[in-house]
Amino acid sequence: MNRVVISATPDENYAPFLPITTSAWRAAGYDPLCLLVGKEEWKSPRLRAILAHTRDCEVVHMDRVPNVPDATLSQCSRLVACTVTKDDYLLTSDVDIFPLDKAWFNQQDMSRPFHVLGVETGGTPTHFCINYLGASSATWQEVMEVRSTSPESAIAEMLAGRKIHWGTDEDVLAQKLLKWPRFSEVELIRRTNSMRVDRSEWPLPPKHHPVDCHCPRPILPQWSSLRKILQTILDPHAVDRLDAYTSEIGRTKT
């Protein structure tokens, strides 16, 4: 099974994207695996409503890890999703980014062991964006040297003794992947920023044949413009369901 791994913290910047982004990934041929930080917070009326609309997905709630900020726990969880599922192809992504070109996200050479979709530099990169890193669960376990059986314990082990900052997940990934004995076999698929509908340019019209959309935050004030983009990849019934979702959470208090 092809699965996309996304994560979220229980806050207004990220959680509301879950039903929207997972719908887009299903349209691209991926089953979403959602790794969520915390448990009790997701029982609030607003977050319960968000999860109720996050359909046809596997949702895993993670306990906090001592001395690891929520944002870092969320970011790093995608690198150790192999602790949750053992037999799938896993592609990483952000919860506020979704695919627009199904073919682009299904072009990997599956004879290669690991795929980096979206390399933005020439030559051999020394840093990798966390988005669109793909491999089998078994390969992820090998690359990341995961010995634990839960995402929390794997992250605690991975970050032990490390200074944490924004982007720690990408630093860890680069160090692990570049020293992996099979790095020469990694498929690097190039792209440019011109292939993205980006929040820095919002709300300009969609570009010609965009690959993905990096959404503005928070999402509800921008729903009308985002809806027009989603109409290009989702069937009308799916768009109607998201209309109902955004209307409901717009009325639901925390």
C-alpha cells in the first residue's frame, strides 16, 4: 500500500488542515497515516469535529516525549512511521501541503530503494526537505536505524544528546541518509519552486500545471480561494463535504 505520512499538533495552525489534506492525498492515490501529538487535547469539541471529518485514514495519537517540544515531536514522527506500519511504502509530507499532480507523485522508480521527490539543487544534495521522501517501511527502518517499536521511543533515542531546533528532523534525516551504504541508489527527482502554488504568493491564480500547494495559515479565512484549487483535483461530492466541514468548525468553539 502507498501511504503518505503527515503529522499535526493540536493547534489552530495545523490541526484544521487534516480533513482537507488527507482528501487531496487520497485523490493522488495515497492512503494517509496521521501522526498526532497528544491525546486528551483532541477530545475538545473543535478537535473532535476535525477528527470526525478526517475520514478513511489511520490516526495514531502519540504521547509526549520528555524535553522534546511538540513541534519537534510532530516533525520527527514522520521519520519513524516505520514503527507504526511494517509493510507499506511511506512518503512524508506536511499537513499544510497537498498534491495537485497525481502523476508526479507516482513517478518513482520502484527498483530504487529510496526516493527524494523535489530536490531543488543540482549535484548531490547535502540537505533534504522533509517533504516527499519515500521508501518501504523496512528501508526507512534501515536508513533511520530504528530499533524501537513505538514512534515516541524511536524519537527519544534519535534525539538523545542532540540540540533541538526548528529543522532538527531534516538535519537528522540528512545525516542518516548520506551515510547510508546504499545512498548511491537513491532516486533524486528534481523540481523548482515554479512548480508550486505557494502561500507566499497567495492568492494569485494557480500556476500552469502546478505539482503541489503550500497553503496559507490559518486555513479558514482562505477557504474560498483554496476551494477553487481543490476543485481541480477532487470530485464535487468531496468538495461539498469539505464545505460542510469548514462551515462546522467555523461555528465550533474550542
